[in-house]
Amino acid sequence: MDFVVRSKYAFYLLCCIVFLSPIPLGANRPWAWGLIEVLIAINTIMICYTHAFANLFSQLKKVKVILGVIFAVQIWVFLQWLGGVAPNLSPLSSIDTSQTEIALIKGITYCLFIINLAVLVNKQQRIKTVCWAIMLSGLFQALYAIFLQYSGWQTSPLGFNIGNRATGSFVYWNHLANYLLLCLSVAIGYLIGSLTGVEAVSNRAKLATVIEALLSPKWIVRIGIIIMVVALIMTRSRMGNSAFFISLLVTSVLALIIMKRPPNTLKWLIASLVILDLVIVGTYFGVDKLKERLEATSFQTEARDDVVRDAIPLIQDVWLTGTGAGSFYSSFLQYQTTEYQAFYDHAHNEYIQFLTEFGVIPSFALFAMLLYVMWQAIRIMRNSRRKFNHGLALGCLMACIGMLMHSSVDFVLQDYSIVLILLSILSIIFLNQINRSDSK
């Protein structure tokens, strides 16, 4: 009995980590991500205390691809750091060993977090609980962001100036937009996974279905989706909003084509998401201002393409070994050809930054891992007979597509809390398939 109780405590702490990670400034300051790292370390110790090591390795097989790739990248980062402090001991080298050391510690805690998920999320009910933790975290961020925009305050409780773009507890509005995109993907997938697959044939059955739907938690999820969409629009993030709606449409069309028996209400849910959320809700909460930002976008006013242009020679010089994880700013200064209006300590393009810092081998491995997860999601949507599996796979696929799009114009993967949520989404789709013997 003590073992079961301690295991539950570890799982509850894991859910708290998922929920709390973005609250301290999006975990985008050393003290903030350090706090989350400590919580992950404590939870890992609890797992070691409550689980036999023989069982740990068997459970890690569930996420062997994701954990294997992330762990291999950390070995590469360690060699970069070692080559920076002791050049004779490693063929790789970092030009900024302090930043590479920080990136290595983050990477190790990413691996520990995946291990926590694999060990503790061992039932479908726990998978649903993790999904609820992600959705509630996104809903909290959305409500907090909307409150700040209408509060009339000049500064937030965290000490940041409140501008005309929603940030929530994040430092950067685009990070909030990407975080909401991931949470919305889980929420939409969860909602689709709860749809009724059989259409009622009689009026009494139809009425019973409607009453059951009104009283079920799925409408709580639907209301939460509307609130998160409102906050997403209020960030006025061009690619954040574009990535959300494009990934939603792409995955929805794929679902209608690939699923052998899609729920009868799926197409109506998709229509409501686009029409109600974008047209009605968006019109009231500032989609016109987002439209103005999109129309005003041009290569003449944007410096991000200049950063990409200046980074290409750097990539050509270090394409194999990279300059060291976290060292983009230090290495890019030598290749910058002109002064930019804004300060670019990141590339605002994750593909460029990863190639610069890690080199082609780890970058390709991470990209291939994401494509593999997307392929697995498509296979589940096509072959699984369980409606919850369909929804979870759709949400995962939507998150991956949105992340691939947003990563092309911003540094979203440099935010610690965003990476944790992304790893949760990538992992639970495999955990759910392993535990397919559980009840629906």
C-alpha cells in the first residue's frame, strides 16, 4: 500500500510540473528553469525510491526512440563542452562553454522528464490526467493573459510592462502563442477522442445524447478551447496564429480521409472551431489587428531574414561539429554583416540555430525523430479502433505541424516550459499505444 501511495505522489508531482512550468516567466530565466529542474530531479529520486530498477528498463522501452535520440544529443553536447574546457579530450568543441554547460543540464533534465513520463504514466487514466494538466495549464495562461490585457494595469505582478499584446506569465508573446498552440492541440485531440462514433437513430436517443454531452466534461474542454483561442489571437503572433489554424485544417482533413470510421460529429466540430473561434470570437477580440500585422509584414521591415542570410556562412563553416549548444550569439557576432534594429541573441529560426550550435548530425536526428512521431500518429489514426487513440494522435500530429511551422520564424524551442510540454505530447502517444489493453 505504501508503494502505491508513494507512486501516486510522484505522479501528482509530475502533473504539477507540467502545470507549473510556464508560470515562473515561462521558465525562461535561470532561477525559473532551475526551479523546474530541481522539481524534476526530486521526482526522479522518488521514482528510484518507489520502483525497482528491473522494472524501470522495461517501461522505458515505451519511449525508446524519443529518449534514445534526446540522450544521444546530450552525449554530443557533453563532448562539445568537454572539448571547450579540455581540447585534447574531445574532437568537438564549444566556443562558449558556460552556455553549453547550461544547455547540457537542461538536456539531462529533459531525459529525466521523459523517464518520469514513461514510468509514471502507465495507465490510460493517467494519460488522460496528463492531458488535463496540459489543458488546464493552457487555460490558466489564457485567462491570466486576457485578465492582464483588460486590467488597466501598467505592470504585471511579475514586474513586466503590460503592452498591447498578450503575454501571460511568459516574457515573450510568441512563446505564449506557441504554448497555447500546443495546449490547444491536446485539447482539440482530447475533444475529438471523446466524440460519439455512432449516430443516434431515434429522437429520444438524440435527446439523450445531447443531454449527456451538455453534462459531460467535453463541453468544459470546448469552452476552454474558445478561451485559449481568444488569448492566442490577443498575442497578435502572426506565425503562432497561422500555425494553429493551418495545422488544425491539415490534421482535420487528414483525419476525415485517413480514419476508417470517423465520428459523425467530427466535421461539425471542425467547422465550429474555424467559424466560431476565428470569425465570431476573433472579430470581437482583435483578429482585425492581427490581420493588420500580417498585411504589414514585409522583407523590408523584417530583420529575421537578414539573420538567416548572415548565418548561412557560419553554418557552412561549422556544419559538422557545430559551435556548441547555446553559443549562437557568441558565434554569430563574427558573421553579422550589418546592424539590426532589434537585438538577436537567437536566430529566430530553430533550423538555423540548431544547425549552427549542434551541427548537422544531431539536428537531423531530432528532425527525423519528429517525423517518426508524426508517422506513428498517422498510423494510429488509420489503424486504431479506439476513438481516444484517434484524438490523441490527431492532437499530436497537429502539435508537430504547428511546431515545425512556428520554429521557422522564432526561437520557441529555447523556452524550457515549451520543450517540456512538447516532450509530454510526443511521449504520451507511445505510452497510450503500449497501454491499449486499458479500458476506453
